[in-house]
Amino acid sequence: RHTYIGDLRVSLTAPNRTRVQLHERSGASADDLVKTYDARTTPALAGLAGSAAGGEWRLTVSDHARRDVGQLRRWQLEIALAAATALRKETTPFLDIPDNDPRGVDSSISIGRSGTVRDLEVSVDLTHTWIGDLIIELIAPSGRTVRLHQRGGGSQDNIIRTYDTTSVGALQNLIGTQARGTWTLRVSDHAGRDVGKLNRWALNITL
């Protein structure tokens, strides 16, 4: 409700921080703004197709002239979600991890299906006699790198675990990116003497 909608700007911000302008000081002295915006009437909304729906969506309403006032009474969001598709790819490279060599060893998995990543898990199975020597990184097709293991665990042996967006918050940065392409797991050893092998790793991707 407002007595001069030409004063108003209205925008929607998606969980991935993309901002779409819905109303830009149009309508002059008309009263009240009761309207539905969709990809047909507001083409910029189409740019959000394929992005992750989970998270906070924010509507921002601002007034840019004096005297006339109003109140945001109600708003709602309607989202059509595509059915989730689960992809799992696994490889068993049995690669030796070079001792005390920051270049490490790389193993790759190729995803041939196009789609936007909605969720992601990385399972790793490696043997090593001092996991505190190790850094494990996932490199996405975009080139973005997420560190899964950062020299934790001290003298413990072996890493057999699954990393997800809850245990490794940085994996959230890959949500909404393209799944298709080459995904690379890099394991590097940063201290001398103890050695190990990358036995197996797998990607679980929800599109």
C-alpha cells in the first residue's frame, strides 16, 4: 500500500545474492502496488532459472521521494522446482602420494551430463601413516578449488570419509555451478617420511 508508487523501487535478492529489479519508480501517482512478477513480465527473473532454491530470498522495498508513505502488507514467492537427479561417479586410481611434495597427485572424474549442482558430496578413501601431512582439494570444472582437508588429524592413519556442505562449508560455493566437465581431486603431502596412496574417491552430485 502506497499513495505514490512512482516513489518506489522493489527488488528480489536470491540466495546466491543475484538481485533482480522488479519495480523501478514507475506508475507515477497511482496508488498501491498489487502485482505478480514472473519471467514473462520481468525477463531478468529468467536469469535465476537453474540456481539453487534453498536459502534466504529477500524482497527489498525503498521509497525515493518525500511526503507519500506506505506499508508492505504481503508478498509471496512461487518456485517451480525440477525433479532432482542424482549422479554418482567413482574412480579407483591407487595412486602413490608423493612424499613431501606440494604438487601432490591428481585424479579426475568426468561428468558428461549438463545441469546445475544442487548438492554435492565427495567420498575419499586413502591410506597414509600420518594424515596431518596432507592437504586434500577438490577442483571443479570452473577451476574453483575447495579445500576438504587441511593437515588435520596429526599422526592418525588413513582417511576414509565423506565431505559434504555441512562438514565443509566451502562446498556451498559450488552449489549453483555447472556439473558438466572434469572434477579433480588433488592430494598433497607437506612433510617428510610418512607416505600413502589414494585408493578411491567418488562424487555424489544432485542436479
